[in-house]
Amino acid sequence: MTMKKTFLILTVTTLTAAFGATAFYLGTKNTKHLQNDSAEHILTASLQTVSKEQPTTSPPADTNKFVKSSNLADCITYECAYQQYLEMLEGKKPLDFKRAVFIYENTYLKGTLNYSEFSNHFTTVAQKLNDYINKKGIASYKTAAQYAIFSYMYEPSYLNGNQVFKYDFNDFLGDKDWTSMFVTKVMKTKTGNCHGLPYYYKLLSNELKAESFLAIAPNHMYIKHIDEKGKWVNVELTNGHLSSDAWMISSMGISAEAIKKGIYMDGLSEKESVALCLWDLAMGYQMDNGYDDFVLKCCNAVIKYYPTSITAIMTKQNCLQFIGKKQQADAKKKGLKKDTPEMIATHKQFKALDKQIKDLGYREMPQDLYEQWIKSVESEKQNTTTNNKN
């Protein structure tokens, strides 16, 4: 059966009268009101982008240390990759976000990547940033690592060869090349999207033994960390700005229910971040093979260890929708006029997920609004460049 490929935007049309439509988008949104802060502001105690709405909280308990992987065989099959994620999530092996990112990229690329080369990139950059921190005399600051990473990515200097990291406007959905979503793409080109860039930032932060957390907003992923006053800071990686919770809530139309239920704006724990990489594996598999039981299995594992993952929940619903369509087609071929027990069970699961998604406060964003956001980011980028020159 031919399946429609889905590139981070999972858009599913109505398949039958029995199975309705659902959609999930992972992208970004309007940056019109983002503050144009330099890296210096990350170290200041008077940072204005700290949200007044979000109270100071302790970081997730399982993110206190980063454990490097060693002597792990590279996977070249999706099932092997799935098992490696399970071993980390089940506590049989240490959580390792760097290894987790490498696994799904290497699996999609049929084992053509080299883990030592991948790992050494972040070790080398981290050494450079540690030297920079010491030369600047800021090692005593809690946010020294955040300052260094932000400088490295967004302020032209000898650190980055005067080449800052940029948002990929040419293939921001990965519809030309799925590897546009990858961290290895960011490593090679210093360009990426709201998937590869936050992952890259977090990998550097982990290497520096600092605490940065992935965070999800509608259609978007960004970085959260705690500033010198113990307040949360949101780092927007589409154009190297900082944003407040208040702006994100209002401009992205985030419901109070969604925040309360934890599907948006919480810093993800290390286990949740690794689980999110398992979702990436499922999406790579879906690109190659379409929706089937393997995607469903991955989603179930993600949801077990990251229960509020709206990405996994909605992907699971999309998968059940395709499975339901196939069950109906098979029943029709067999001349069955009534719903089979399998069809009834699949539809029941689908409807239960539909209710769960609504109860979590999810609100869908149409693709045209996402495309408008992309254009607004480009305009904001050009305006910022012009103002800096003046």
C-alpha cells in the first residue's frame, strides 16, 4: 500500500466516515515581538525576557548529569534502533541524548554516519567554548555556558569563523530532503530549523555540563534555561532572540489548559528528550515505509515515558487512522458488510485519542498560518540586519 510521506507536518485528510481527520505541525511561529537581545543579556540579572507568569522551579530531576556512551554498536535497522532507545528509557543503559540523536539520524541514513566523528564535533566545540569562558573571566557565572553557546551560534567572531547559525528558509519543512531536519545538517552547514537547531544547542549544553532544556510550543521547539536569578529564559533559535512566556502564550494562542496539562512550555527532562528522539525514529521509519505497527509501537513507548508528548499522541492517532483504512479495505475485499472486531477496536482507540487531544488543550494551526510565520521571520531577520547596520 502506498503511503503519503509526512515531513514533520503530519497532515491527514479524512479517510472514511468512520475515521475523522487530525493534523500535527512542528514548526515555528511569528517572531514579531521577540526581543533582539545579545548574548551579554543572558548573564545580566535584570534580563527582561524572563516570564512573570512562570514561577521559579527546579530543573527536572533526571537531568542532573550527562553520561557519555561508549562501546555501543551502531544500528543499521529500525528495530535495532528501537531496542537501543528502550534500553535507555527502561534504565538498562544510561540516558544519553547525544547517542539518542545519532541513532535516529544514522538509522535513516542506513548506517553511513560515524559516531566518533559525530561525538568529537561537540567535544571539540565544547573545548573551544570552555577556553572562551575562561578568557572572558565568566566561569563563576551559572549561565556562563549559555552565554558561550549563544555567542558561538549567533554573534560573528573567531569562535565561529565570523559565520553565525541561520534558519533554513529553503527547506524548512524537509520536504526536499528529510535530512534538513538533522543535527548533522546543522553541523555541516550552520543552518537548520526549529528541530535541528534546538537539538544542537542542547547537545553543546550537555557537553559543557550545563542545564538546557528542550521545550515545546504549538508548531515549535525552543530552549529553556535558568538565569542568574533562578528565573526561566526562553531562547528562540530561529533568529537568535530571547522571548518571554507572555509573548509566546499570546502570539501562539496557547490555551491555559494546554499549559496546565503540560503539553507546552515545560522544560523536558533528559528521559523525555530521549523519548522525543524515539519519535524522530518513528518519523524516519514512516518516511521509508509508511504508517504501520512499528510506528504504533514507537509512539506507545514515547507516550509511556513522556505522557504529555503531543507529537507522539497525534502521530499515534494518525497511524491508527491509516491502520483503520487498511482494515476497512481488507474487509471490503473479503466481502464483509459489517465492521470486524479489529476495526471496532481501532476506531475505539482513535476516538479515545481524539478526546485526549482535546482534553489536553491542543489547538490546531493550519499550514497557511505556518507559512505566514516563515515569511514574517524572514522580514524580521532583514529588519534586524538593517537596523544593526544603521
